Amino acid sequence: MIRTPIDRRRLLKGTMAALSAAVASPAVHAQTAGPRVVVIGGGFGGAACARALRKADPRLAVTLIEQNRTYTASPMSNSVIAGLRELTQQQFGYGRIEHSGVNLFFGETVRIDTQARKVLFGGSADLLTESYDRLVLSPGIDFRWNAIAGYDEAASKLIPHAYRGADQIALLRRQLESMEDGGTVVIAAPVNPARCPPAPYERASLIAHYLKTRKPRSKVIVLDAKDSFTMQKLFENAWKTLYPGMLEWVSVSSGGAPTSVDPKTRTIATDFDKYEAAVANVIPPQKAGRLADLAGVADRTGWCPVDPLTFESKLHPGIHVIGDAAIAGAMPRSASAATVQGRICAAAIAALFAGKTPAAPTLTSSCFSLIAPDYAISQRGTYRPVGDLYNESDPGITMSALDAAPAMRSREAKEAAAWFTDITTGVFG
Ligand SMILES: Cc1cc2nc3c(=O)[nH]c(=O)nc-3n(C[C@H](O)[C@H](O)[C@H](O)COP(=O)(O)OP(=O)(O)OC[C@H]3O[C@@H](n4cnc5c(N)ncnc54)[C@H](O)[C@@H]3O)c2cc1C
């Protein structure tokens, strides 16, 4: 059954207990009379955008719809997998966002009626409706299940991807903990474009650190669907120094691309070989989160083309797409980028409602990769819109120096932790 907003208010008062899947937060703020913006997806992009919208113009009625009551952040999650951090340190609630005046609803969005400008969410028989003047989507990524034969959602319960969600991170950590010394951990790294390009190599590094300190007869093999990867020289130098003989990278040209997976035996086949893993981690090819399909804003690539000034969809006026789901040219798919895109998008929406022209933004993004607890490398970029996309702009991409001293690597590890605290406090705190 579909309910209108009027039904919803009655529902919330009368039958709260019966409403299991979609639950409005207890203290729903009074709607302002201003234009309505609905943001779907309370990750880095969506949460940053919802907050920034209220700040940009308090007359806007801003609603955030998120399917989970607790957000589990992926940055630093490789440290959780390697036993260097606890999962709870990755988890954030939405209380502060609600206190900033954002109307908050928990429930899965299951339909977007772009003609009527309505969103239906809840996931149970009782769907709730929210109307919008402008809609912002920040759904993150989805996986191309079965692009590697045999690797579907059911298989991910046995061989985790650990690229989204708390359960997956916890499962990979448990599997590593229960693995016997002498086993081989096989990580399958995806083709680009994908979420956080350095993350598979950070993961391989930190798993190697775990094995070196707890199960030293074991090893890690990275099977890659690519011939090169970001910050490759920095990673490879560190591997030679920290994990000699423990970590092997197999490029696509050397037969690294996985073609099929047998989840029961944890066997990963490539065109050249078969790898029997004691623990396997398959990170499949990706596309924009399913919401993008629901709204019809993804193109044939599976990602969402947007105007770089406003992040408004090129396929559907009135709908903005930010974060990993959007095509933003040279900008990497990162929490850093999603957060800054959320804020730029909010400023652009406020400008559009005020009849102004949004300013051309300069965006920066920084990405740290931990290779050992006291050893990190980083890549920072500055981007400006050129034509339809973001291009690198002065001072361009800067990376950690190849010959940096250990003290510098250790300082970058501290900066990585400080970056995580800053970004999560700014978005959720
Ligand atoms: C292992 C790993 C390490 C990483 N390390 C870093 C790092 O060091 N630095 C960095 O900057 N980035 C890092 N990233 C990348 C970063 O996590 C993502 O780029 C970022 O989370 C993207 O934000 P987003 O808002 O686009 O998507 P997400 O953060 O995924 O948020 C999407 C939200 O939408 C919600 N949602 C989806 N569909 C629906 C629906 N139908 N209804 C309601 N809600 C819905 C989801 O529940 C989720 O909360 C890492 C990623 C991984 C996997």
C-alpha cells in the first residue's frame, strides 16, 4: 500500500509499533515552508549534503532517507580486518545530523516516481512517501554479480568482498583469525572504475602485516584484473622492505584476472591457473548503487553522468547524484571526494532555488593507505570542472615521496588517523 505524507503523520502517531521496516526518527522536525530536498543515502556524500543544505539555507525542508540506523565507514576498515582496530570505531549514528534540522527516516527506498517527484521507502508492505522539489542520490556502489562466474550475493556470504557493510568486514576478519598458519590468502582486485582504487592494495599490505606477526608461514596473493594500480611503486617498494616473499601481485597480463569462483572450495580460477585459498576475498567489478537504476540516472556504463557544477543528472533534471555513483572525471571514488561533492552540490542547490548561478568549484581529495601500523603513503589531488568532467588542476596530484624516511611514513600514518577523525566528525559528529 502506498501512503501519502498526510497518511504518514497519522501512521506515525497511531501505529508506530506496527511499522517495522521504515521508522521515522522519534523527533521529526517541523517541515519548513521552503522548497523540499530529499537526500537518499546517508553515507559520506549524502550525510554531508543533507547537513550542508540546512546550513546553506535554513528555509529548505531537508529530508535524509537511509536504510541503516548505523553507518559503517569503509576508510580504515582494512585495519579492522587486520585486527588493528575495532569495528565499532567505524560506526556512526545520525543523531547529530537530525539535531542540525534534517528530517531523518530509516528505510530502504524502493521506488522513485520521477514524474510525480515522489520517493517511496520502507521495504515492508507499508511504504511511505516523501515528495521533493529536488532529489539528491548518494547510493554508493553496487556489485556486478556473476561478472566473475560463480560469484554472486550468496557466494559473498562464504567469500566476502568486504567492500561494503559491517557484516562483510567482520566475516573477513573472522576467517583470517581462524585460518591455520601456512595458508594462502587470495585477494581478487577489480577493474576500474571502482570504489577507492588503492584499497585492495592497502588490504593486501595490512593482511600481510597480520600474517607476519601472527601466522608467519602464510602468504598473500593479489590476483588483479589490471596491469597497473595507483601508487604502485610506493606499494611495491614497501612490500619489498616489510613483507619480503610474503606478498605476490599477479597482473592481468600474467594471468591475474579471475574468471570463476567456487565458493565451497574457495578456489579462484584465472585463464592460466587455479588458486586454492585458505581465505579468499573477491572484490567484484562495480557500478553505481541500485538506486541509480531506480531513478533512471545511470547510463550504459552503469555510472551516473552529472553536470560538474551542480551534480545534477544529465539524464534527469531535478535529480542530483554525488559520491561513488557519479561520473566525476579524474576525481577518485573516495570518502573525501563524496564529502566535498555533497557540500558543493548543497551550495549549488541553494543557489538554484535562489535563482543564482552556482559557482565553479575547486575540489580537493586526499587518500591515505596504511601499509603497516606506522607506515602510510598518500595521494592528494586538486580538481576543477573542465567541460563535462573534473580534471586535475594546479598543483595537480601529489604523492608521498618514493625515498621518504621511515619517520615520514610514520607521520603519514598519524595523519591518516587524524584525517579519519576529522572527516567523520565533520559529517556525522
Ligand atoms: C576498504 C575500503 C577502504 C577505503 N578507504 C578510503 C580512504 O582511506 N579514504 C577515502 O577517502 N575513501 C576510502 N574509501 C572509499 C569510501 O568509503 C567511499 O568512496 C565512500 O563511502 C563513498 O561515499 P558515498 O556516499 O558515495 O557512498 P556510501 O558511503 O556507500 O553511502 C551510501 C549510503 O546509501 C545507503 N543506501 C543505498 N541504497 C539505499 C536505498 N535504496 N535506500 C536507502 N539508503 C540506501 C547505504 O546504506 C549507505 O549508507 C574506502 C573504501 C573501501 C571499501
